[in-house]
Amino acid sequence: MRVSDDGNPRPAAAAPPSGRAGPSMNRSAFLRTAAGAVVGSGLLAGAPMGGAAAAQTRTPGAAASQALEVTKIADLTGPGLTTRFRMEATDLGVPAVTPDGRMLFVFGDTFEEARVGGGWWRSPVALYSTTTDLDGGVRWSGAVGGDAAQQLWPYEHDNPVFSTVLPSDVITIGGTMYLHAMVNQGLGNVVWTEIWRSDDSGATWVHTGAKFPSDLHGGLFQLLTWGLGNDGYVYVYSTEFTRSKPIILHRVRSERIADPAAYEPWGYRDGTWAWGNPPTPILDGAFGELCLRPLDGKWMLTWFNAGDYRIDGIVVDTPTSNLHTAYRRTLIWGGEWGAEDDSHVAQLYGGYIIPGSTLDDLHLSVSQWNTDNDWPYRVMQHRIRGFGA
């Protein structure tokens, strides 16, 4: 993509839309498409191994930085860790600070036994944590729904309309939490998306009435992440839920987050970028799970880079900054079963910023799923130091 005189990327010619995965696609097939032939076939060429360091640096427009120090802090879910909540198998774990000061982690497809498909199926579910020392690992203080983690709202899985509902991102605005969710008929086949709200720190959820069609903006408004700016706007990065498309940008006034008509796209037209133009991709690639957060006076985006089989991070001054020239680094590499270390994780995805993180001391919730055996299927906590160095 070319760069204009103002430093922003000029849009390339739009590629024709690829075929969307049909409702028959199962969970295993979907994850295998995340990294193409890379998943399960060994490490990417050039991916460094060894201890707790992910050494590759991608810093367009910036000097090379020191190697990152990457440490796996702990498994957060699994037998003995979330058994008491009847959720030994789960993924995602999208975190936010609740209005009452706790952390709430929202999980995707969840099962009672330690295997995908094992027993009581729910999604989304959520756990609370009062952890303040992230270096010691996140500990759970309770579940939404009581002793057992209940689905956040009732519906039947594999009904005639859809199979499951998966969380995209959660945000707290004043005393209210908002959860964007994707309604799926088979993974990779979104039938619509919607926004739910909670006015009691995540204990109960009600539908806001906000629904978005799955083909909105060519499908690029299905999987999203959002962050609240100090200007009263919520900034939204989004992509298609196929792990194969670029990202686009919107903003919405925080008080109108549940009004689909209030979302303003950011786009390039007649030689300039502006709000209200049709949305133009702001960064090309094969994007999976996204996490955009204001952090240390900057904005940080982490994401599952499905095309390169890793979790990457970018830091910018504002959400409209040029992502092509932004400070960018690989945080955690995809790895091979039997050859993992702290910075190499087999069949990884996710990568959400845990509250309390800083640029120099970043904590992520990272998912892992062995699609051959359907276990491990869990969430882990990784710490990355030196990103802001």
C-alpha cells in the first residue's frame, strides 16, 4: 500500500470478497484455517526459539529495540483451576475492569469436562478476579451465575438459527458494561452481531437492541475491539470473523454505543482521510482476535496474526495514526506441540490485554487448542517485558 504526503496509507484496489465459511464448518476446521498449513506443521522459518525471549523486531520508522522478555505466568483455566465453576475447557478470556473495581474475564465456548464438547456447553460465560499482583498470576474470586459459571443469557445451542454466541470485546463506560457478541451458525459464519449491557458489574445482562448485519461493510464489522478515549468517543477496530481480512476503524460517542446509526467510519476519499467517508482498511493482513486499549498515554493493539501464526502488538499515539509505520513487534510466536517454551505456544490465538498492564510490563490472556485431541483447550497468562523500551 502506498503512503500519501500526509503520512497516511493510500488505499489499494479492493480485492474481491472471498467465500465465507459455511455453517457446516466445525470448530477444529476453523482453527486450522487460522494459520493455514503452519498450524501443526512446525515453526515458521526464522522464528527464534529459546527460553523467555521473542527476539524478532518489526519497527517501521523506528530503531530496533532489545529482545522482549516473555514469560508464561500460569494456566488460568483447566482441571483444578476452574473445576469448581464446572468449566474445565474454555477459551478467549476477554478482560475488563468492572464498575465496582473487580476484573471480569469473558470466555467463549465452555465445557464442563476437560475437552471440547465435553459436557455442559455454554457461551459466553464470565469469571471475576480481585487480583492486584499480576506477576503472581490471575486468581478467580467467583463466577457470573453463582457457584457454577452460567451462560450470560439463556439460549439453546445448535438451534435452527444459530449454533453459538461468542464474545468480541467488553468495555466499561461509567457504571455500565457493554459486550459485543457474534451470533454464529458454525464458526466462521456470522449471522449477525449484537450488543448486550450490564448495570451491575456483569452479574446480569440485557440486550440493548443493537444488532448489526453480518455483511455490514463487506463483512468487516463482525469481530471487533473497542477502547474509550478521553474525548468521549469509543474507537472501534473490526474485521471479518474468518481470520483472513484487514481491519477498519469506526468511532461512536460513548453515550450512543448501543445505537448502530451513530457509528462513524474512517475512510480515504478524494485524497484525504476523514470521518464519515466509507471505511477504508487501515491495516492489511489476516486478523483474528483483536484487543485495542488506551495504555500509558498511547493506544495499543494486540491481535492474533493468523497469516503469520503469532500474536503481534502495535503502539500508536491515536487510533487514527498510520498503522503501517507504527511501532510494531511480535509478542508471542506460534509453536509446535512438544517444542513449546515461554515465547512459543502451539496452536495459539487470542491475546487480550489484562487490566493493570503497562507498555513495559504487559500481561495477555492467550488461548490454546489442540484440535487433534480437543485438549488442551484453555486460557493462559503471559507476561511481556520490554515492549515499550
